[in-house]
Amino acid sequence: MDTEVLTRGDRAVPAGDDALWWRSAVIYQVYVRSFADGNGDGTGDLAGVRAHLGYLKELGVDAIWFNPWYPSPLADGGYDVRDYRDIDPRFGTLEEAELLIQEALALGIRTIIDVVPNHISEQHPWFQAALAAGPGSPERERFWFHPGKGPDGDEIPTHWVSSFQGETWTRTTNPDGTPGEWYLHMFTPEQPDLNWNHPDVRREHEDILRFWFDRGVAGVRIDSAALLVKDPDLPEVGEKEGPGQHPTEDRDELHDVYRSWRAIADSYPGTRVLVGEIWVPDIVRFTNYLRPDEMHTAFNFDFLARPWGAASFRESIAATLEAHAPVGAPSTWVLSNHDVTRPVTRYGREDTAFAFLKKRFGVPTDPELGLHRARAAALLVAALPGSLYIYQGDELGLPEVEDLPLDLIEDPMHFRSGGTDPGRDGCRVPLPWAGDRAPFGFSPDGARPWLPQPEGWRALTVAAQEADPASTLNLYREALRLRRELPELGDGPLTWWDDAPGLAGRTGTGHDADILAFRRGDRFACVVNAGDDPVALPPGATVLLSSSPLDADGQHAGALPANAAAWLHLVPDSHTTTTPGIPAPRG
């Protein structure tokens, strides 16, 4: 490493000199509470992460994204923040976080943290001061306090719907015990929304960015990034029409916020990235957040939500690359995260698409089929242009845990649905590291984890998979090794390979297409067989890696099985270009 630094003052640490690292980075999402327990209390912590940095280095990641690690009552898994400038004592200390950032960077791994700007915890000093100060006070202007409607003020100010279902306003109680004003919360009542029209709110978050950038953080993931600004007129949804007129989502004023944040990020040495969690269906408005003076990248939820299928995936990939090209931003690819049903379970169902409001108990799944598809999807996304996100445990092929005891479920999505939604805890179960019984090395001395692990996970531990050359873990390791070594992979152009020998008629955009094939440069190709029958691979191509073993005998010897993907090394000039590449990246 060279002497470029990611920090200021006495916390300076080496950073490397790749200003465009984020365009091709492999970023591993750590849900701290469930990654590894270092002190034996059943809860994951920073000590556990520090002890397993070598595992992440061997996996081949470039950065770690941490879900919120701040002090929190955990009403919503840490997304209800009490203090943005400290570490939750269940996870460790601020000094440990600073050490972790430096230790990871010494291994070539950058750190990205989660910033939660839309709301705070009801226990945050600002909100407690607002409650104490009463109506009309300056303290309340930082939030959305409002009188109720009706003669007694007992009707909610608006009928906006929560992202967690249910109402979005909660009434306060005055010191004399009488009903008071209402306050807005787009998530749970424990997460009051901030008023981003107030200068205090903007200044505070700019200072929070500087606080963590000063400590060596290489980027921030911005939670609910399109929800911050609200219409002060409090109209109902649909009362005002046109782009940017939704009262709570994707308002045009947001772009001034992120231009300010980008200026702060750019004032630091090295490239400090802004990554948005943006659920905006209009692809043009989505990419507006990625203009050169705003965010660097944003999560591509369109691909994540798509059902299994060649035509479905191709449509999403093509639309994503086309939309990103004019702003020069790289795409991001992700199969799951801490909010989403794990791919092994999702891809084994009859309906393989993902939608929050479709999650239900008792939906049948075929875990063997799901694993084959999840492994194929992993090779697919790792071969696409841009950056790649891996949610912890996906590299082990972990399924969703769908039989958690109801009395252990903590996710507010479960409770606010009236118990019909299983919630998101099933993808947050602590990781299995080693051994043949729970806690599978997650906690020392056999401490019980905060959520129980299935006994069937004994075959999925890191130790078990390291010993199996055909394991999902070793598939990921090999894919990321090749991704680092092959110059064609990472950021750059993609060309659809519709005229691949033997595949013509099975690729393309038609709904009957069951093969997805594309090239990255002259020597690399990825072929995904999303159909039900084996497919012969193009002659002359050498298989670099496949998600399932090629058929060994019979009529389809050497063919790619159903629900599988292969990376191929091509002989130059053995193919024909069919589509232009993507424009060169911006600096």
C-alpha cells in the first residue's frame, strides 16, 4: 500500500491509490448482531468481526458494509438510532470500531457504515427534548409535530401509509395528561421522522458524516434515501400530481441534500462513496440520484425483486445498464440483504419474485432447487458490470429460517401486520462457523445465540464447507478470485451473446427464452441455463467455473445442467459482436 490516507489527524491509515475502487468493489454486508460473538453473550459484536477479518480477506471482498452499529433500543434492529457518534455497548466501543476500521484496511478491506437520516429513536435526546418542550417550541420544529383533525384533534393529520403497514402518526400526551399533538413516523412509533426542511437537521447529518470520515470510513450507505423530505402542506397521496409531487417520496428537494453530502465526501482524501437505498420505480428518477455531483451508486432492487428466468433477468440487466450509462455511474448487483428472504428459499418457490407485502408463513419451497438457482445467480451477478454486494451467509448457501418460535420474533413488520407477515428475522439468524451442534462456533463456550440456528446447519458451517471443494463457500471464493484476476470482469462493457453456437433460438428477449448469455470482452462469457433441460455449451469454449457439475455421461455429456451457470474462456474471433458496449466510466 502507498501513503495515501483515509483519515485526518492522528487516525491516519493507508488507503491505497485506486480512486475508482467503488466501481468494481465486492462489498460484504455484515449484520453485526448475527455475524460472530466475541464475548460469549449470544450477540454478535465487533470483537467477533475483528476475529474473522481473515475469513473476509480469504473470501475476496474489497469492503464491508455494516448495518447500524450505534446505540439503539433495537425497536427496528438498530435502525432506531439513539446516538450517531458512538457504538452500541452490546457490540463494543468506539475505540474498537476505530481499530476494526484500521485492521480491515491493513488487509485491503474498506469500511462502509449505515447512516439513517430519515428518522431517529424516540430515545434520542432531540426527541426527548421535543416532547418536554411542548407545542410550538423550537425543539419540535426538528420533527413533524402537528395538531390532529376534527373538533377534538383526535383524527390523524394524514392517511399516509407506513412502510411497515399501519398508520404513520402517533398522538402525544401533554404533561397534564390531556391528549396532545401528533408526530409523524413513516416506520414504527419508536422512529419519529426528522424534518429535513430544518437547518439543524441538515447540519447535524453533515457533522455525522465528517465524524465517521475522520475515523477512516470509506463510505456511507444511506438508509431510506428517497424518503427524507416531506411536503410541508401535508397533502394526501395523489392530491398533487406529477414527478416529484409525492408527499413523502422522491421529492426534488432531496437532490440538494445529496449534493451537499457529496461535497463533504469529496473534501476527504481517497474516494469516500455515497451509496443510496433508493426504492424508486421510475428508472430515470432513480438514476437522477447518481449524477456526478450526487451519490456514487445506489442499490439495484429491480434485479433483486425479479422472478427466476432468463427473460426476466435480461430485461432487468438491460434496463439497468441502459439507465446508468448517461450518468456514467456503475450498476450494483445484490441477491439479498437483511430485509429480504434468502435466495435459496426464494428461488425454490413457485413464485420466485420478491415483494415485502407478499411474505407469508407456510409458503412451500424446494431447497435443493433453490440452492442450484442461488448458486447460478451468484455467478451471474458476479459477472455483471459494476459492484457486487454479498449478504452474510449467502456465500454459505444458507436458507431462510422459517420456523422461528413466535415468542422470539422481534421484527416490527411481523407485529404491525397482525402476525401474518413472518418478518425479517429469518434471514438474520446467526452464522454457523464450525461444529456439529448449535451455536456452531458463533459464540464461545456454547452460549445460546439471540436467535436459534437450525440443527441442519451443521452441514453448512464454514468449517464443513472449507473441507468440501464443491461447497457454495468455495464456489464464491473461486468466483471472487477469478473476478479479481480477469481484466474483463468488474466495471466495463457487456455484450449479449445471442449468436453463440448452439444457443441461438434459446436466448434473447422473448418470454420463451431460457438461456442468458453475454460476453465481457473477447475472452470471457457467462451462460445461465434457467430452463429445465441441459444445454450444450458452445464448442471451443473452456469452462472456468460452473455452479453445478457438467453432465458427465449420456446424451448431454459435457452440457450445462438446468438451473446452472458457467463462466467460459473463449478463443478470440470465435464469436460475433451483437451489441455495443457500455460507455466508458466517469472519473
